[in-house]
Amino acid sequence: MMTASIPMNGSQTLNFTVRDSDPDVEFYFYMHVVELEELQANQTREFNIYLNDNLWYGRFSPTYLRGNTTQSSRSVKGGQFSMESTRSSTHPPIINAFEAYKVKELVESQTVEREVNAMMNIKSMYGLKKNWEGDPCAPRTYSWEGLDCSYEDSDPPRIISLNLSSSGLS
């Protein structure tokens, strides 16, 4: 966040594209902006952000040395982002960081909820420093460390064993 991009010509728009080889893929976008210049009273930086020529976020004015994040509230297909200065702006648009997260459809069933709750209670009760986020058993390739799950035909996954020896427990 200590560096930023602006258009080469201050009067131009700042453009960039986010696309996937699959045109049906959707994303969640996060745009991070920090004003790095201490603007004088007669100076402003204000811009609109467009996605595929539709207003995505309007009249954005970043705060000096304070991070601002604009994000998509729902998944959207990629495309062309354009950041255009407003008429009252004396400075061009600015961007410090941009993140695009591809939406992945999970086709596996979720782990039985009471088992997920039990795992979170165990984590809390014993003060475990585990990176347990999301579903413990699904998707199968991202099951939680120390867990074994059963995957029976059409039934939801079940936790069948827990190994906490790496946490000093048995």
C-alpha cells in the first residue's frame, strides 16, 4: 500500500482487464486505495470506477495515508475496469492494490453441522492454534489437518477420527 498506479497521462483513465479463459467464470473483486500525496486545499482526487462501462463505484475520494477498500457485494464476470476522474478532480485516479477471487462451485456435500460445531468447540476449549476455516471435510482435497473423514455415497461427510498429537494432545 506504499506504492500506487496512476495513468501515464494525468488526464487519462486508468484501465485494466480481468478475464478467465472460461467466459462463464465469476469473481469477487477487492480494490484497495490509499491517498499517498498530501493534497493542498485547492486540490482533489475524485474518480468513478466502471466495470464494462457500468458504474461500479461512484465519486470515490481516497483518504490520505488511510486504506479504503471497495468490494463487489456479489460475484460478477470479469471484464474491463476503468477509473475516470470526475470534473472537479485536479488529480488522476489512483489504485494501490487489486484482488480478484475466482468463484469455485463446490459439488460435494457439507460435513454434518453438529460435527463442525464440535470441532470448533474442541479448538476453543483446548486453545488449539489450527487454521481450521470453512468445512472440515469438503472439499475432500482441503480437509482440515488432523482429521479423517468418511465419504459414504450420497451421505454427507462424517468426521471419523481426530489426531491432535501435533498440538501436544492425544
